[in-house]
Amino acid sequence: MSSSHRKRRNVRLLLTARGVRAFGDGFVSILARRRWRLKNQCSPPFTPGRRSFRSAIFERTSNLPRSRSSAGQCIAVQGPSGAGKTLLLRAIADLDPNEGLMCLDGRDRSTIAGPEWRRLVGYVPAEPGWWADTVGEHFSQWRAALPFVRELGFPEEAKAWPISRLSTGERLRLALIRALMVQPKVLLLDEPTAALDAASVAAVESLIATRVRAGLAVLWVTHDAGQARRIAGRLLVVKGGQVREEVPECRTT
């Protein structure tokens, strides 16, 4: 379906421990339209509308339908290369200087210590970092991680594998497991299946779907339109410094 045949509407984001919801009542305008901004990406000089976003807000909603109170949601994030999808995730995760109001379960981010915020709001970048020599050294409880390890196609012996021998796809899958073991309430994924074969993609999608049903809220950046339809109930498009929701016509009926 071409973009011209899609209904577009502005979006307000509410991400909760119980799910992710988007409302079409206009862009959130918090604290006089403060923008997310990355200072290290302000050359050439920052200009309004370029790599800037309206504030997103995390909060608990007390009026969630009872039937959905135990389930999370996944929102797919798409947009052209360089539009700022990674910037948006990193701003939400508070990994780069940014401005705006962020709340999680009614708590302002400014009242939550940075390490605790990043535990509650997990982020898996497109190129995960590794700081030790072996896989197991990156996990405090390898045995507890084994269900995820096996589900994503690794043997138990992967604990002893040197990081240097891992392929890009293996690193991505292990980084996802590492993030899940922290038990975040919200998980931000930046193209987690970009370097995976079809079987591994299916395994990752299945694992995340299971965690979403258990209550995890997910923002998933993907360039694959088919994947976006499979994994998410909503689609956000980042373009021209704005975040908009696009709803295919088939979802409006």
C-alpha cells in the first residue's frame, strides 16, 4: 500500500509498564514545546524542525481496559535513513543531552537516578557494546538466562564463547537477551534483526511477542514494512523532525 493511501494523524505517545498507547489528539506540547536535541549532532548549527521532536511522555494510565491490563504493546518506528529514529530512542533512554518532560508510572524522569531510569527503560542499539572477553561475563545470572538463550538458538556452552568470535547477528541476539535479563518495563529496540537470517528473525519476533503479552512495552525501529505489520499494532513514522502515526486504511474499518 502506497503512503498516499494511508491515513495520517498526529500522535501523542503514552508508554506504560502495561503497554504502549498512541492517541491522535495532536502533538504533545509539554513545557512550551521543548524539543529533544543532541548537542553532538548540532553541526551544522541546529535548526528548528531538523532532528527535533515533540516531547514524549511515559505515564501510567488508570483507565486501561481490564482485559488488557496484563498485556503490553509494541509500536513499530519507521522513517528514512537519517530522519532521527535512533535519536528518538536515545533521547527517551536519556543517553544523550535532551530537553523535555518524561514520566514513567507517574514519576518525572528528573526524580529518577540515571542508572535506575536506564534499567526501567532498556535500550538495545544497532551496534551493542561489549566490555569483557567472554559472553558469560556480560551476564550476572547465566543460568537464569538459559530459556532466552535456547529460544534464540544458542547452546548453553555459549557462555564461554569469546566475544571476538561472535558474528554481528549473534551479538545482536545476545544483547537482546542481556537487556531482557534486566527486566525493564519499556524496551527500545534499534533494528534488532537487521543482520539476522530468516529463522533468527522469526525467533526474535516470537520472543518479543511473548514478552509483550507478559506486559513489556516496546518501541521497535525497523526498515522492514512486513515486519512492522507482524510485530506491532501501531506504526510511527519519523520524518522531517516530527513523529507521526500512520494508520493503513485496512485498520480504520
